Amino acid sequence: MRTTRVTVAALAAAAVLTLTACGGETPKSDSVTQITGQSKAGAATVLDRPFSKPGLVLTDTTGKPWNLREQTKGKPTLIYFGYTNCPDVCPLTMSNIAVAKKALPKADQDKLQVVFVTTDPERDTPESLGSWLKAQDPSFIGLTGDFATIQAGARSLGIGIEPAKKEADGSVVSMHGAQVIAFSPKTEEGYLLYGESTTVDDYTKDLPKIVKGENP
């Protein structure tokens, strides 16, 4: 499953960024911001042209408006787009980050913001999203809202997502890029990219640097 116009240096400068549907095929999307000029630092892709933080205003798990730029300002932030009914990639990614976060000193744990933006807002209500994230880490921030707004925010970060689709067997699949973007507390820019193969050990190694806004 692949989408064009996005490259990942973890594979090679010309490789394409994948979409995952947690199983299944996905159509190509050609309106995703292209990632260029990267280098590799362990599990992380270091972006020579960092992403600007999206001006997303969505709904958090308490039902209140949540402004991404304002409420993560000056804080190390990890952003991931996925959905709670995903059977594999999404829960594994969140679990890996949750375990790695616990290895940080308490002060650094309090600084780190982990934001999960649903790609399936019709099913991921604030309540259901909050319940799902609480099982991962109660401090994780869950956001839902209008799909078009979410899709535009994801695409501005080089992450393709497609509307949830019902399969012939009745199951619903949400297709989304499985990348985590790390934003620096110093510059407010997304400067590191992690793929779905990133392990607990990878995050454990890199999070102390991310908290400081440094390269791994």
C-alpha cells in the first residue's frame, strides 16, 4: 500500500511513504506534502526541511476545543494519526511510545506531549477516544473533529489519510500513514519522522533528546 509524492529517507531518498489500512489495499493519493532533503539518525529520519506545526483546532476527549499550536507551544510533541479500531499498527505504536515515555525522568515525562489524531472521526467520539487512550497512557491527548480538517492537517505533514471505508465483510477500515512526527520545543517544527517499524528501544533511546529539541 503506497502513496506518491512523499519520500522517506529511512528507506531511501526516492522511496515512497506508505499508507496502512491495518490490512488491505489503499488507493494512491497525490496531494501530500513532499518530504525532501533528509538524513538518517538511528530509527529517526531527520528532516532538513522541517514541517510547520499544523494550525489544527479539534475536539479533545473532554469535548472541548483544542488548539494544537497553542497548547503544545514550547513543548516537545509527538503527533500520530490513526484510529482506535485499528487492530495492530496504531495500538502498537502508542504502546511503544507509552513504554518508552515511562523510562524518562518524571520531569521530562511531564514535558512530553503525545497527540493522537483520529483518522476515523465518525466512530472515534471524544468518549471512546479517551477510553482507548487511557489504557495506553492517561496523559496522551486524543483529538477528533471534521475529517476534511484532519486530512488537511495530516497531509501538511506528509501523511496521507483516506476516509474510512466499509469492506464487503462489514468491517470498516481507515487508511492512514503510520508515521510519528516529533516537534522540537525550541523551534516548534516537526524535525524527526519515525516509521511503523520503530521499536520501544528506539523511542527509549531517542526521547531524552527529543525532550531537549536535539537530534538523536
